[in-house]
Amino acid sequence: MMLPLRVEYLANPKYGQALTVGMIAVLTGVIPNLARLILSPLWGHLFDHMNFFALRVTLNIGFAIGI
């Protein structure tokens, strides 16, 4: 649900960004997917070795910061 807002913010000159289409694609598509790919083994390790409820709280805090 946040993706259209992010694209609007990055593309609209009214907000002072006015980035190119390629840069918007990198910021909204490539970087988040690379982060997921790189961090998936870390989250898998934490899931195997950490208390489930503490991990869930950590994930929720991360989602809240991301929004």
C-alpha cells in the first residue's frame, strides 16, 4: 500500500525530489528486494534460535519503522 505513495513522493517535483524513472525504480524495487535477499538468511537464523514472541516484536518494530 505504501509503494504508490513512495513513487509519487520521488517522482513529483512538488516534493523536491523529481528523480528519473530509473532512479525511482532502483529506490522502490531493486534496493528493497536486495535487502530481502541479503537479510533472509539472518532472519532464518534468528527464527531458529530466538524466542518466537521476541522475534515477532522485532519484526513488527521493523515494519513500523519501514512505514
